[in-house]
Amino acid sequence: NLEGADLKGADLKRANLWGSNFSKANLANANLKRSVIQAANLRDANLNSAHLKGVNMDEADLRGTNLQNADVEDASFAGALYNEKTVWPDGFNPIRAGAVFRRD
């Protein structure tokens, strides 16, 4: 349980974080390349400018999550939940990526 943790700039590449709770955590500029964050709770987390290349975020809860300027190249978002408060990188299409819109 890493709810509210300050992990700004942390190196978590290739980590298995399946089902972890990162609600309200600060992961700005964190390196999560090729990590598994499937089914994780990232509600209201800050992933601004995070390195998410090749990350598996399938079925993650991204409602209210800030992904602005994040590198999401080759990342997987199948079944991930997002809402009107989720901030995606410019030009990113969450529907095309398989994410599911849910109102709070």
C-alpha cells in the first residue's frame, strides 16, 4: 500500500506492481518503463512526465490521474478506468488504447 507516497523520480522500471495501491501518490518523473501496474489503484495519482514506455496498466483505476507529458509509447491500457478528471498526454486517445470511461 503506497497510498499518498512521494515517489517523485523513483526508479521502478520492470517492477511487478500488480494490484498495488498508489492512490494520491506522487510519481512525477518516475521511471516505470516495462513495469506491470495491472489492476492497480492510481486514483488521483500524479504521473506527470513519468516514463511509462511499455507499461502494462490494463484494468488499472486511473480516475483523476495526471498523466500529462508522460511517455506512454507501447503502454497497455486495456480495461483501465478513467474519468473526466484524468489528464492524458497531448494527442493520446484513451478509447483507442482500450481504456473505459467511468463517471464518479
